[in-house]
Amino acid sequence: MSLPFESAYRHGFARVAACTIPVSVADPAANADAVLETAQNCDAEAVAVAVFPELCLTGYAIDDLVMQDPVIDAVVAAVERLVEASVDLFPMLVVGAPLRHRNRLYNCAVVIHRGELLGVVPKSYLPTYREFYERRWYAPGDDQAGEYIRVGELEAPFGPDLVFEALDVPGLVVHAEVCEDVWVPIPPSSRAALAGATVLLNLSGSPITIARAEDRKDLCQSQSLRCLAAYAYAAAGTGESTNDVSWDGQTMIYEGGNLLAETERFPDGPRRSVADVDLDRLRQDRLRQGTFDDNRRTEAIHGATELGPGAFRTVHFELDPPSADVGLRRALDRFPFVPDDPQRLAQDCYEAFNIQVSGLVQRMRAIGDPKPVIGLSGGLDSTHALLVVARAMDRMGRPRRDILAYTMPGFATSEHTKSNAIALAESVGASIETIDIRPAATEMLERLGHPFADGEPVHDVTFENVQAGLRTDYLFRLANHNGGMVIGTSDLSELALGWATYGVGDHMSHYAVNAGVPKTLIQHVIRWVIAHREGVDDAEAEVLQSVLDTEISPELVPAGQDGRIQSTEDRIGPYALHDFALFHILRYGFRPSKIAYLASHAWGDKDAGAWPPGFPDDDRYAYDLPTVAKWLQVFLQRYFAFAQFKRSAIPNGPKVSPAGSLSPRGDWRAPSDGNARAWIAELKAALPELVEE
């Protein structure tokens, strides 16, 4: 049965909880109570998978008491009780317990769901150094592949070769390892990820010492990044014996190297990190990074059609996810190209700016240090490109007066943007010249027999492109005349939408410094340049702020009777939503319905969630689902069915964003004669009342 649009589980998410609980030393019955209390809370929160600490049914630090028959018997009874109680609980429970198998005890992860003992995973690597002494009590489980274990009246697969796959939640494949297993050079979870596991769990004891918490975070982060997986970690806390060590109850969840959730350490009671893991993202990452599966082939990891090295057994289960709207438990960036964290944003802006500058420096040096030729409109893109050029000239030790900047007013150029362009060039120290294109444009329109030449207010695409084409034509000829190279100003967002005049227009240049930078990031890079005074003084900073405050416009059509200038976003939609769609399509290939779901959560309430630092309060806004769907359909049509022929013929320019570039020589290759039917049909099926035929 298809889940409704509002359900996170419909859109490839699975809710995971990393739980720590107070334990009672050597008291499995009391500890089972604590597990069930947290499990019931997880059930109420629609958690799919809940992981608990290592040996939490007995406590980790009980030493020789673990070999006492009353304790071992009580563990078996506690597991049977948890299995019985799980019938009415939604989450898969992964609980730490010592269990007998043949002649030894094993330190185990016990996997339980809906009244079944799905499997038992023994710890592979037992620390017996410094404060650890595990081999005194437990046998290593690395040689137990293909086994089965009896726990009281229950029987289940036993071994480190188990993964647990949900049949009704595509991509939810769970693997459990225990504490030390992630501290070795090749953790069991690495091999499990190659076998298909996407949600990796670590049941940890891990007594705390100074700086160990950071080591754990580094390990979990790197393992999630390397394995292209989610990694949920739950450490022991309150109630463990403090004979010789102490405990901090650290819990955290990482996904692909990103921290999704964590709890405070040294808690005074139960705590849990809860986050919705994006299974689609993990699947797409693995699909795109072919070396991931190449590594599987090298390591000979495969399904257990036959037992042996590299074989993994898959245990199937049905999760039966809820159809209700359970919300979305993860942070979402309104601007996925723009981090909300101030330090991360500053770092991104530093890198973006310097990628552009260094790319331009290399190109200019390679072709004999030509003079940069740039057209200035007074808008965001050309302003940013000029800043890049100015910094490049500084790096090369060349005078900024060799920058040949031109402002080329047309029929709709406002005095505000024109004055901004001139003031900016002067403050930067570039040479600036004004070339009025209206006489040449009028002559061309006359020769075309265009109605505008006869005084009729016809402002069609020919009228617009005559102006755009003349500007670029002038720039190329000025470059020829002055020994220069034309610096492109169009950005990544415009390339996605095809918002450029093809060929002899703003589509073309000798080197396109902005081609890898999305529109929503450019304004923040300019803010960063202002804040860090990257080659700008106070006067220039004032002009830059004026540019930031100006509405985005091509200024090709005269203002209407109400005096309102031509607005790009009125015509093609908000760049905020288009960049949101671009990121998730280019980076992950998500379904349009999922993008609409994410956008409605990210943009539904302007007062919820974080905004990028420096974003003006008065400019904060929201978009409802109908608005999201409307402009997403526009994006899909332009991106897949219209704009590729322009992208297939773009000039060189540096890749900037890790999400990708749109150069056919880099990240994105697509047919110029494609269509958007499959994407729009998918969106229509999910939101039939909001998507037009």
C-alpha cells in the first residue's frame, strides 16, 4: 500500500534512535524494564530502529559476575521477555547482552522485532589492554559465521555475517557491531556496508577518559562517510560500576559524514538521539560512487548463496511503517548550497572565492596575461565576477586599471544599477567606460522589421535578445581590440534554468568564473568579501551592499505603467526554490515528490529553523506546498526539457560546489533533446491537484 505524501517513510526516510539507559549491575530483569520503557517511547515517536548500549541487560562492568549462572539465566529470561513485549512495538530493538553458545560466552547484539528474535551478532574484536579485560570472559565472534544460537526457547541466526533488511522500506538494511569493532582498521561494519547495509549500529560500553568522546565522534563520522551509510552509536552511562572507570552515556547518529543528532554526555537518566536517516541519499551516493562496489568485488563480499569468507546472510523482516504524518526529524537547509553555521559558511565562501580566483589566474597566465574584459550590469553576478577578477589581478601583481569594465545601458537599464556599476568599477580601481547599445539595437530592430522600431511597445524575446546579444558582441570585439579576454558572469542557477541568451549573448565568454556558483551562494560570498575586506575598502563595501539590496533583473524590458522593473523571479520563479531543486537533483537525483516534500518542510514556516548568518530579517519569507509544486514544475520543465542545449556548449569555468557542476566536461552530461515527462509525471502522481497537465 502506498503511503500518503505527508509520511516521511514514503520519501525514503527511516527514523533511528541511539539510546542510553540507566542500568542496574547484574540485574537483567530491571535492565529489561529500562529497555522497554525507552522502547515504548521510541514506538510513540515512530522510530524504526533503536540501538542500546553494549551488555545493557547486565551492565558492562560486572566482571566475573557475568559467569554466574543466575545472571546468565536471567539474561535469557530478559531476552525472552523483550521478544514477547516487542509484539506491540514498532521499532527494531538492538540490545546488548552476554549469551552462551556452545562452550563460551559471547558479547552480543540481540536483534528483536515484532515478537521475533531476528538474529544475534557476537562482538568480533575483544579489547584486552589498558582497562579492558574482555577475553577473560568472552570469546571473539569473528569465526562464528553461518551459525545459529538457542536463547531459551528461541532460535536465531548467530554470527557477524548478518544484515537485517526491511522488505517494506526500500534501502533499510541494518547491521550491528559492538564497541571495539569500530576501533580496528577494518571494522565488521565496513564489510557489511559493502554487503548492502545502510544503517550501521554500534552498541558500546566505552568508559570515558579525557578526549575519548572526540575519538568516538571521529570514528563514527569517518565510518559513516567511508561506508556511505548512517552510523548510530550508543554508549553506556548511568548505573555502570565505577570501581575504576567512569561512563558518559554518549549517543550520536551520523549520516555520510554529517552529524544528525547527539545527546549531552553524563546524563542523569535515559537519553536518546533520534534522527530520520535518508536512505535515498545513501543509495544514490553508492550508485554514483562506482568505486564503492569495486571495493566489494575486491573484497569478494557477497550474499550467502554459499558459506565462506565474504558471505553475508540476510534476515528479512517487515517494518509496517506508519501512514500518519510523523514529521521530519532532521535539520533541513533552506539554502542547501549555503550552510547555516557561521564558521562553515565563512569556510565555504573562502573556498568558493579562491577556487574562482585561482582558476582565473591559471587561465590568464596560460594564454599570455590578457586584459580582463567584463560587462557590468550593477547586479549580483557581474559584481561578483569583478571582485574575482580584481583579486586575480592582485595575485598576479598586475594593476587593476588593466581590468576593462563596460556598462552598456539598454532600453530598460535603471539609473540605480548603472550608477552601481560605475561606482563599483571606480572603487575597485578598474577602468570603466559606458557604451550605449540603444542606437545599435534600434538599427538592428529596424532591419529586422520589428514593431518596436515603429514605436510599438512590443517587448518579446527578439527585443530582449537583440540587447543581450549586442552586449556580448561588443565585449568580444573589445577583447579583440585591446588584447583581452571576456570574463563570463552567468552563474550555476542560470545554467540550470537556461536563463541566458544562447551563443552571442550572456551565455558565452572566454572564461566563466561564476559557472560553478549558484545564485543563492553568490550574495553570501559577496558578504564574505565585504566582511573580510578581501581587497575591498569602505567605499567599495558600500557599493557592494547597494548591489545586494537590488532586486534581480535582466533589465531588458522597460518598467511597466506601475513603474515596476522587469523581475527575473516574477517570470521564472524564486531562485531560493530553484536552487533547492537543483541541489537535490544534481547531487542526489531525488524524485520530484521528495524534493517537494523536503521544500515544504524547509520553507513552510519562515520562523522555524535556522537562516544563514547575515540574511536580513525583513527578507525572510515562506512558501507553501502549492507554491513549491508550481515552481518545481517550472524547474523540471526548464532543466530537463529546455536548457541542456545551452549547457552542452558552455565555456570553461571552475567547479565550485561539491553538489556538482553543469559542464558537459565535468559532472553533468545529458541529451540536448531530452524531455521532462517522467519527472513531471512522478510529481503529478504524488500531488495530482497541484500539478498542471
